Amino acid sequence: MPPPPIYDLSKIDFDDPVYTLDDISAVNGQRHEMEQLTAIVVADADTQTVVGYKDITENEFWCRGHFPDFPIMPGVIQCEVAAQLASFFSKKHDLLQGSLLGFGGMDGVRFRAPVYPNSRLVLAARLLKLRQGRQATFEFQGFVGEKMVFSGQSIGVPLKAE
């Protein structure tokens, strides 16, 4: 049974993002095929929640080989999208004072349905625990339409780029 939703997605105007791809790129370091967010539609410092989405096209780098004639978004890429959402929120609010936010781990990840090209993957995340300057733990959920397709927790750690 999926957990209760982190955020009421029916209250979001997806046509009016608070941060665009250009804004995300100014904060997150991923480029080219590793840029996995399209927009951020909620970034609430009071509730420590963030909601964004990835518009998935038939031109994604993984479509050709995962799987030919039946492309589905790899779970590891879904986790990457969730981590990039948490990274954006962490860096925007300077939670970890690191120049880069790295993967520290994931817990309790569950995949509930496949994600296909030509869909919008909506992600919601909420800060669960912060060890100032050392570690941020986020709860995350991914949705296609109203269906929760995956959920879990991610741990972000600061990386100093020398």
C-alpha cells in the first residue's frame, strides 16, 4: 500500500512554474542527458516541501536500450530525478553548505508502476531530517497522473568541489 501523498497535487498550477529549467540549471550541476528536471512548481521553505516534474519524451537517452520496442524509464533514473529535486531545494536554501550535493544513499524505495515516454513524472519531496552541514534526508514520491509510481527516501551529503 502506498504512503499518503506528501503534497496535494490537485492544488498546483503546473502551467506556472516557480523555477524553470534555466533556474534549475543555475543551481544544480547536471548537464546534457543528466539534466532530469523540467520545472519546479512548489518550493516551500516553511513546510520544507518541493514539487517538480520531468516531461518525458521519446528522445530520452535510455529509450533506445531500456527496452527496445517497449521503453520504460529505469528506476535508477527515477531515483536520480528525485535526488535532483532534493538537491535543488537543499542548495537553494543552503541546507548543507556544500558546493555540490552528492548521493549519500536511498532507503525504502518502492516502484509501483512503470513510467513510459510521453508522460509527465511529477515528484514531491519533503525534508525529514537535517544534520546541519552534514546530511539531509528527504522523503520523495513520484506520480504519473494521479497514480503514485514510486516512493522512498534519499540522503544528500555535501561535496566540496576543489
